[in-house]
Amino acid sequence: MTISIRSLHPLFMGKVSGLDLRQPVTAAGIAAINAGMDRHAVLIFPGQVISQEEHLTFSRLPARRLQRQNGTSTHASALGVLRSVKSG
């Protein structure tokens, strides 16, 4: 399945579909997530039921370097926080 990210707000937030966080994320998937973060700043991954270990694995995916305003840089994880939210 192809990963897609639909804008949920004109300024920020995208909804990710086509990604199963229980499975290893491919290089193309990582690139799509990074591009989505660049565009939307906040991504939601609805319908994901993952274990603590799967969450940790996903949070350790490589991400782009973030440039701070003072000129220093840091690495960011692909996902800082993932919470299970029940819709409904």
C-alpha cells in the first residue's frame, strides 16, 4: 500500500494512511514521513494498535537534522510521541 498524507488544517497537521506501524518502515516510508513532517509539522497515525516495543522501534527511525535558531543542530526522531486515541 502507498503511504499518503492528507492535510487536516491549512497551516499544520496531516493524517497518515497506508502505513502499518507493526511492520518495519521502508526507506520510502521514512522519506514520506520526513516530507510530511516538513510540510505539516504534526502527523497523526489513526487506527494504529502497536506494542510498546513497536512504538520504541518507530520512534528511533532516522529523521532529518533540525536546525535551531541559534545555529546549532540536533537530530529528531521520526516520531516524538505516539498516543493511542480512541475515536468515537
